[in-house]
Amino acid sequence: MAIYVATFTAVAVTAAQDVFEIVAPAEGRVRIRELRLGQYSDAADAQAEMLSILALRGYTTSGSGGSSVTPANLAPVGLGTPLVAGSTVEANNTTVASTTTPLTLLADSWNVMGGFRYYPVPEERIEIAASQRLVFRITAPADSITLNGTLVFEEIGL
């Protein structure tokens, strides 16, 4: 088992998007350990707003308009784990993943003033099968927000 982290920083978000899209490697599964989102551009009470966030598993077509993220191994030295993740990760896709009807595994909302943290107990962690896709999707903010994001995941055997 290897634990990886994928991040993005200082992204101006103006549209609905898949803040993270992860595809498990062909030879293993992925378990989501944590998702964090936080913005730092809207600090006044008048700017506070609620956004929807969904975790959707099963799309077959990747989104676009964002960027590829290279996950970092949290324990890269001497533990016998791969330094490079087998999973592919994208962030901030403004053209969202599509094709087929996905399973909604998380439906929540978050106040942009307080940030969002998904940190489930181990028994409730989302898993994706080999070559399967999972996206975390947010709705469009009323005005531009500057967002940071962190996705922590582990790659596990079949």
C-alpha cells in the first residue's frame, strides 16, 4: 500500500468543475482517504456562499479544461512503496467527466468561508476499482474564488 497526495493551489474558480478526477491504475484499486478544499479570496460575510459538492464514480469519459497533477508519495524513502503513483489525476476540469450514469457516493454542500473536508472513518472510505474513474464536482460560485485543493489516496492491490 502506498499513500499519495495530489494538490492544486491558487486556482481562480468561476465555473462548475471537477476539482479532482482520479483514475485507478489497471493493476490496482484506489481508496480515498481525504479531500480538502479551501478558498482565500472571499473573506467578507457578504461573500459567503454555499456550493454543492458531489463524489461521482463510474464516468467513462474524462473531463478537460484543467490540468494533470503528479501525485507525491507521502513516504517515498525506504518503505518499499512505489515512488510514482499508477493512478492518473486531473484537477479543475471545467468540461466535466461524462458518459454513462455514475453512482453518487457523496452529496454535500460547503460554505466557501469555512472550507470543505471529507475525512471518513476507514470503513466508509470511497474505493474505485482498477481503471475506474472518480470525480469530485462542485457547482459554480457566484463570483470568482481562489481555491486550493488536496486529495489524499492510497493504491491497494486488486
